[in-house]
Amino acid sequence: MAALGIGLIVAGVSTGVVALVVLHVLPTGLSPLRNPVSQYGITRYRMGYRVQTIAYAVSGLGAAIGIATLPDPSALVVGCCCLLAVARAAISWFPMDAPGGERTRSGRRHGLLAICAFGAVGIAAAKLASMLDRGHLDPAIATASGVLALVMLVSLVAMAIERRAGAGVFGLIERAFYAAMTAWLVTVAVLVARPG
């Protein structure tokens, strides 16, 4: 099962990162500095956005499977990884509202799914650090997971502040979150791959 978890994480992260890179180089008219990643989902390039969200769902499932194979796994960490997987798998079917447009049911659901996914992976990272510390399993990975959890938390707070302030850097902050989430998933794969 550990090998399955690692394989899903690697496949999901690789595909997700490639999809994001492709979306960023296509002539979408969106700015990585200003526009959220979800905005790709309301352009003609929405299929690339869907590939990215499903890929991260796959990596979230892989993280859940991989962490479940560790000694004395935390049910909360595994559950949060499952929530990440479900929320990322569903989110592209509920597009965000167009900036400046009216609020829609789809947009509200999109926002809720984004909060669930981002919150779940942040909690999973923080609790994995605690789980590893408690079990004296891997101090380096515990530290990395804790630092990445902090980066995700700071990014989430900064995104909330930016939503109100409107300084034009929401996209940059969200991409910092994506980078931390991606790094954490890779960290989980490394942890699961380590012997005993």
C-alpha cells in the first residue's frame, strides 16, 4: 500500500505541476500576480484547470494511503488528506464567479470547496508534524511539515486580507500556497518511501 500511495502522490503532483505550468504559458490573459488559479477554470482553457485539480486530488488520495501505512497513523491527518482529495476532485465542476459578476450558487460552492481543500491540507501538514514528533519517527520531516504548515497558514491569512484590501497580489499569494502544498505532498512521499 505504501508504494501505491507514493505512486499516486508522484503521478498527481507531476501532472498537476505540468498542468499549472502549461496554463501559465498559454495566452490566457490572466496575471499570475493578480488572478487566482481558479480563474483558469472560467476561460477556454478550463480543461487544463480540471486536469490540475484532479491531479491534486489524486496526490491527496496518495497522501492519505501513504500516511495510513505509517506506524500509529493519525486518523485526523488521513481524514484531512481524504478531504483534500474530494474537494480538489469536485472543485472544477463548480466554477468560480467571474470577477465583478453576480454571486452564483456555483461560485459559493467553489469557494467552500477551496476553503475545505486549503484548510484540510494545512491541518494535515500541522498534525503530521505533531504525529511524527509524538512517535519520534522522523525529526527532519516533522520540522519540514511544520514549516510548510506555517507557510500555508500565513498564505491563507494573507489571501483573506488581500481579498478585503485588493492590493492586486492575490494570485501571487495563492501561488505561494500552491508551492507549499506541493512541497508538502512531496515531503509525504519522501516520508512514506523511507525504510522503517
